Amino acid sequence: MSIPKMGILAMGLFAILLFVVSLGQTSTADQDVDISLKQATKTAMDAGINKGTLRVTEEVTINPTVTKNALYKVYADQDNFKDGQKKVIIHSIQSRPAMISTEAYNKFDVPIYKYATDWDKKKRESSSMVREQEVRIFEAKDLVKTIK
């Protein structure tokens, strides 16, 4: 094999390597945002339950302030993928029925974009974004208790 053919082969293998690394990084970020948001939303809903109302009226309601603070704290603690800019949005939160709707973003640099766009020295966006949504609702079933 001549030198130019080996150089082209090496560049091709490098491009494939960059693609695989970028795909793996994007997949890891997506899974992390998915798992972190689901766990944080579930834990925040559990932390925000008004236990007094639950004991007295047997109805599940949440305290929106406690739930919101717990969501932000737990999401920050749950997040394992430390690369990128993260953003959590609470679209809706209700006390009765107990419901929360959340969305999370992670914007991070991807190697293939960086190397593919930096060759002409123009400042371009070299990042990718993953997004996840989660809705959690605690619904009560109507129970009719019959005394025999």
C-alpha cells in the first residue's frame, strides 16, 4: 500500500472513530437525562405529599413548593453526566390532583461536530442537545366501603 492510500485509510478510520465516540456520548447523555429526570420527579412527588391531608381525608395532595425544591435538589444530585449545560423546567404542578410535568435539557459538545466544523476557523455551534419529558400524576380511585 502506498503512503497516500494509507493516509486516506487512516483519515477514514479516524472519522469512524469520531462518529462512534460522538454517538456513544450522545447516547450516554440521553440515558442520563432520562433516568435522572424520572428519578428526580418520582422522589420530588414522594417528598411533597401532604401527609396530614392523607391521614385525615385519605386524599393524596402535594405541597408545590416542597415538590419544586425537592425536584431541583434531587435532579442536581442524581445527574451523573457532568458535561454540558443542564436545564430543568417545571411546566405544571398541581396540588389536587397531585401532578407534576417536567422537562430537562442537556446541551454538550460533541467531538465530531467540533472537528468537522473547526477546519475553516469560523465560529460555529459544535454542540448537541438531548431532551426528556416526564409527567407524574397521583390519581385516586373512588372507593365505596360497604360495612357488613
